[in-house]
Amino acid sequence: MAFHNDSITLDIDPWFIPIDIFKISCAIIAIILALIFLHIILFEKSCHTVPMLLVSNSYLAQLIYAIDVLLIALFTLQNDRKQNQFGYSFCILGGSISYAITMIQMYSYLLQAIYRYITVIYPSRLFWQSVRLQTILIIITWICGTIYIIVLIFTDQIIYLIDDQICQMPLRLSFLTIFNAFYIYMFPLGAIMVIYFKMVLYVREMGKRATPANTLVRAQRELRMIHRIVTLVLFLMVLGVPYVLFILMSFFNSAPKYHFRIAYIFIVISLVFMMIALFQIAEPLKASIMKKVRRRPINIVPTFT
């Protein structure tokens, strides 16, 4: 899609600029948190485990998404300030990346749930729990995301939306809209929920049988981790409710004029929340940070009387 440098003066509502600044602020906070957590995971030996590899994958996806949102918000702010409406070279790519990274993000949570399920249900299948297999699965999700970006760009699915100053798929009733909802959200969410309920039933059965205490405790710990993943994903879905409502409204041509501007408010809020929520799943990361906090020396200034 080609863009022209000619711009058209556009009437800007008073709430556009504050919202643009809010989106930029949230994206910057999310980027800083992601870099801090990834740095600790990379250099802290206690974090060099398979579960933390999967958590790092989620943080990396969130980091790229936050950078993408930041760049989009900066361009939107620039256009809103100058009261112009015109596309930019990054627009189509940035819009495509947002869909692909959301998909990778959702499947990263699914990989975490699958791994914890396997460690409890199939503890003797060591290859299924190995770094090699988990790395292969991570690479596959990123390859799928890259292919998805290419498909979106070369099929002209992403267009510049003047009112929202953003490049996205237009909301309308179409096969691709339904496919996106299933591929990006419904399938990974449904799979995570199935894993969670199967784990609940399995742990309950273990409690009824003569199960070694350490085995039961481990299963209960992994169940708590999956429960946190479910909570995380469900909260993400709650923040995505406005976007879903706008999609449904678009089927009847009744979506509000600035629907993407409104929907992105909740998306940028989810960026910061997801960084903190992932921290609750990453026990070694949490322990490492708490250890550093406790080791921090306290300077006592003597007082003289």
C-alpha cells in the first residue's frame, strides 16, 4: 500500500492528545518492565529453567508488542498534533505486527499451560519437558507469526483508517474477522481452559488415592500456576471486551466512529498489567528480585546530640 506525503487538515477532538500521551506512557512503562525482567532472567542462574524459558518467551512477545504500540502511538500523536491525516511507511507493518504478536502472546501462555500439564500427567516423558522440544515449539509459534505478518501485508488486509489514525483490519463481517477471533483468541483460550479443568480433576483424584506427599504437593503447585495463567488470560479477555463489542456492532454497521482509539485504551492498560501478572507466574524471577531487595544495604546516618 502506497502513501502520499500530501496531508489533509483534520478536526481533532480534545480527548485525542491526552489519550495518545496515555498510550505512550503505558507503552514506555511496559517496555521498561520487560527489559528489567528479561535482564534478570538472562543473568540469574536460578532463572535458567524450562518454565522460565517459556515465561521469557511471553515477556519477549510483550516487549515487541509494547514497542509496536509505542511507535504507533507516537505517529498518531504526531498526526493529531498537526491535525493531519496521512499514512506513513511503518503503518501497514506496525498494524500487521500487532495481530501477529498478539497471536504469539496467546500461544506463549498455552505453551506454559501445556508444559505444566505434562510435568504432572506425564512426569516420565522427559523429552516432552526438555529445553530442546520447548525451544522448537517456541520457534514454531514465531514462524507462524512471521508468516501471518507476510500474509496480512501481501493480501492488503491492513488499511489506514483516517478517523483512528491507525492501520488495522477494518471491522466488518468477513471470513478473516471470524478466523482471527478463532486463531488468535478462541483456540488458545479454549485449550488453556481444557488443560486447567483436566488438571483440577486429576489433582482431585490424586488426593483420593494413596499418593506420595511430595508428588501431590508438586501437582498442586503446578495447578496453582495454571490457575494463574487462566486468570491472566481471562483478565486479558475482559480488557478486550470493548474490542469484541465493536466487532459485533460492526456487523450491523453501528460501531462508534473512533472505535479503535477507544479499544486501544484498554489494550495499552493490558500491556502493563500483563507484565506484572507474568511476574506472579515466574516464581524464580520473583525470588531473585526479593533476594536483591533484601540484600540492599541500609545506610544509617548517625545523629549527634
